[in-house]
Amino acid sequence: MALPAALPTLLPPPKLALRGIAKRFGATPVLDGLDFEIAEGDFVSIIGPSGCGKTTIFNIIAGLLEPDAGTLLYEGAPVDGLRGRVGYMMQKDLLLPWRTVLGNVVLGLEVRGMAPREARDKAMDYLATYGLAGFENSYPRALSGGMRQRVALIRTLIVDPDILLLDEPFSALDYQTRLYLEGVLMEAVERFHKTVVLVTHDIDEAVALSRKVVVLSHRPTRVKALHDIEIAERSPIGARSDPHFSGYFHALCSELDIQTKRVQP
Ligand SMILES: Nc1ncnc2c1ncn2[C@@H]1O[C@H](COP(=O)(O)OP(=O)(O)OP(=O)(O)O)[C@@H](O)[C@H]1O
Ligand SMILES: [Mg+2]
């Protein structure tokens, strides 16, 4: 029996797609035509050399920066940026030092017009869930680095964004605190069914947390490789103990030209 020439596709379009995204700053070409997709509910990590444009990609997705060329598609439709749909945890300047923990957490809710009483109750619930009850009136300077990141993560999650953009959220933390917060993130992502894009320098973090890793080249930056990560165990330590973990780890090191063998004297 002859098949019709073109079968209508039954697959939904990806949640987010970058098509040929290019950006230069002055004479420096930074992004040189990026293409990748993020499916609904996916956890995608972006890794690449420092300065290759990872934060720039987030700024374009968030609608804070315009690309010079290319298209951003949200659920199949071209958009200028996902302002209002993303929760963006930036690489720096996470908390406002002049606001208390509570003041920082309610910020996004206030901006969205939630009544102060309701915003406060919701924030207190989240603070209790993430072990920060009793710190609501503290200022960020009085918290440890891990606690500050937890507050920043709560502030990102509480507005219930469609997509989470996390730019090296744990890079300044010690390893133990990082493992703990990775667990908090994974649990939250599963509980709230979020789509996540994570930028990280840490290859083992990318393997442990993600379903897909996008490897970027040096500038002018292109997608160098895409890896699907098939690790069933969804906890930071469990994933690192999975028999497939080291294979992915070595593959990504080699994509990034990181030497994993002992250098001969
Ligand atoms: N607003 C800007 N004006 C001029 N140049 C910029 C601007 N923002 C970024 N750049 C340049 O673009 C390049 C990419 O910067 P970006 O911050 O996106 O890199 P990154 O991959 O996030 O780096 P890192 O891993 O160190 O965080 C760098 O060379 C940077 O100097
Ligand atoms: Mg950056």
C-alpha cells in the first residue's frame, strides 16, 4: 500500500527551539548560529569554555538581549524572548542586600501583582519547605553561601515559571553544599514538573542532573555536540554512582578537550 507523501506530524513542537541564533559584541563574534531544542519537561545542561556566550544565550532567551540573526521558537511560534515565562537565576547579584530573606522571596510575586498577605503566606510556605523557617527576617549578608543560593532558588521557583534558566547556580559553593542543593533542585523540578536549562562549568554536575547536554565550542560559538544522558537514578550521589556515569563524563571531557589521562613526566 502506498503511503501518503507527507504524513502530518503528531509530535508537539519543542517547548523552546533556537534556530541559527547569532550575536556579536562590537567586532567580536560570539554566537555563530546556534541550533538546539528543549522539550517540555526536559533537563538540559549547557557546557562550554568560559566566555563562549552561555550567559548571552540566557539573556537572549529571557528577552534581555536581541540576537543579530536567528529565531527563538516557543512551542513552535517565533518570539522575541520569553520575558515573563522564565525564572532566571542569574550568575551574579542573586539577592538584594537591602531586602530581608522574605522581602527577596516575595519580590517576583509582588511584581506579578499578588496581594501582599497572600505573597507572604506563600513565601513562608516555601521557606519552611526548604528549611529556612526562622530566617525570614534575616538579611542576605547574615546567611551562608548555600543558604543564599537556596533563597535565590526559592525566589526563582515561587513564581511558577514555565522554564527555569539557571546560570551556574552552585559554582561558588563547596562540594557538599553543592550536592545538597543539586538534590533540592532535582526534587523541586520533579515535584513541579519544570523544564530546566542549566549552565554549568562542572561536567559531573551536567551528567548527574541532565537528560541532555549541549556542548559549545570556543568563540565564534557553535554547538559542538549534543549528548543524551540515560541515567535512571535521579539523585545527585546515586547518579554519580551509576555504571554509565563515567562513560558520559569522559565523553564530555574529551568534547571540551580536557585531558583525562595522567600527563607523562
Ligand atoms: N554586554 C556586553 N558587551 C560587550 N561584550 C559582551 C557583553 N556581554 C558579553 N560580552 C562578551 O561576550 C562574550 C561571551 O560572554 P558571556 O558572559 O555570555 O560568556 P559565558 O560563556 O557566560 O562566560 P563564563 O563561563 O565566564 O560565565 C565574552 O567575550 C564577553 O566579554
Ligand atoms: Mg556566564
